[in-house]
Amino acid sequence: MAPPSPVVARWDLGRRLHEQRDLLGLTGAAAGKPVGLSATFLSDVENGKKNLPEDKLDSLITAYEFDADAAAELRKLREECGQRGWWSKFNTLFSADVLRFYGCEHGAEAIHTFTGSLVSGLLQTRDYARAVIETGSPWIRLAEADLRVEARMIRQRRLTDDEPLHLTAVMSEAALRQQIGGPAVLVAQLRHLVTMAEEHPDTLEVRVVPFSSPGYPAIGGSYHLLTFASPTLPPLVWLENIASPELVDDTIKVKEWGIAHTGTVDAALNQQDTLDLIKQTVKEIS
């Protein structure tokens, strides 16, 4: 399971309403008019962009012929839609797409990620995160860097909360060698990886693709593949890049990234060999 996320709740509620409307063979205009909703507003609800007033949801529940159990689930989702996620306080710092990703990440049940020459943001120490942010974005002010680091630290709480995120973090061996922030920062980061993996073996898997690998599908890319507990919600992929990060929900493209992830995991060392390699790297750098 995962904690409530208003972003995920709006998405889930919208998909359930859309699926039921399609099942009844109703157009958006035909469904919305009797309950006082425009086709445009209903479309925004179905796409997770807007929340429904309580009375409008009750009207749709009746019009769409939901049974009592389904209606209760919809009402619970509507309540969750009205909550404020932790990321809302950063809405002047990050783009709408990034904030949506944070909301989806918070409400995800599992994430499979590949980050190439960097350690995953969900596993970065504060010093390593600061070095990544300041090096990758040298134009940002100190106060903004502080906020970006803080947001990254808040994201990591999902790894150790009451309903922890299941994370498989794959990276290239380059991430163990690139001395982000200098040798001391990197060594502390690598030790943190080992500690986290050893303390959370049921929910965290760390895998490294060694330099000896002849190649793997995700080479040159960085992604996060998110899955959710709700059977209504399909997987999503967050593609990370400097110019234009993107949240991908196209079924075929997501499936392709899933296949790429499987191939990348196959090219990686298992967790024990990965941890052994990290510990050996620490000895070499220290």
C-alpha cells in the first residue's frame, strides 16, 4: 500500500468515472448536462486535473449506477483529492509536471529506477544531493538550492514510513566512481547506499551494472517506472533530463520502458555482489 496522495486520488477517481461512463455508452456532454457539469469540466475531472464538489459526485454516482461499495470508494477518493501534498509548498519552485511527478511518486506502491552515472535522488545523502544540484544548476541561488535539497530529503521519507515504498534502484558503476562533491562526499554516499540496502532488504534493492557489461537497454537514459496499488491505475514512467523532464502515460511507451528495465536489471549484478562492489570501491577511494 501507499499513503494518500491528492494527485493519485484525482487520477484514480477520474479514471473510474471515465471507465463507467464509457461502459454506459455516454458522451461527456450527455453525462454532464443532467448533473450540471459541462463536457469540458467533466473531461478535466476524468483526466485528474480537477476535483468534483460532493453533490456533483453524488449525482454522477446515481447517474452512472455505481453500487454501494464502488460509491464508497469514490467518496473516499474525493476526500483524498482535497488534501494538500507536501510538494504544494514548493509550487513556485518546480514546474507543474515535476510537482505532478512528486505527487505520483508519493502515492506509488513501487518504483523501478535507473540513474546512470548518479545515485538515485531517493537514496542521496544531503551533501551528495547538494553537490548534484549546485553542479548541475550553477545558476540557481543558495536559497533555492536549499529548498531543492529539502524537497529531495522529504521525498526519501517514503522509504522508511509506515507503508514503505518498494524501490529497485539500478545504476551504472560510473555512479560509484564519479566523485560528486569530492571523495569524502562520495564515500559517505556509498556507505549510505550499503546501510539503506542492508537495513531494508524487504523493500529496497540496489543493483549496479558493472563496467564489464557489454551494454544494456537503458544505457544513456534515466527513468523512474512507477506502479500503484489501485487496479484502476496503470504504470507511469518519469523520464529525467535537463531540458524537458516528462511524465509518460502512453501504454505502449510505458510497456517499452518496462521491457528496457527488465533488460537492464538482467545486465546488473545481484544485490549482494553490488554491495560487495560498493564496499570495495569505498576502500579504494578512502
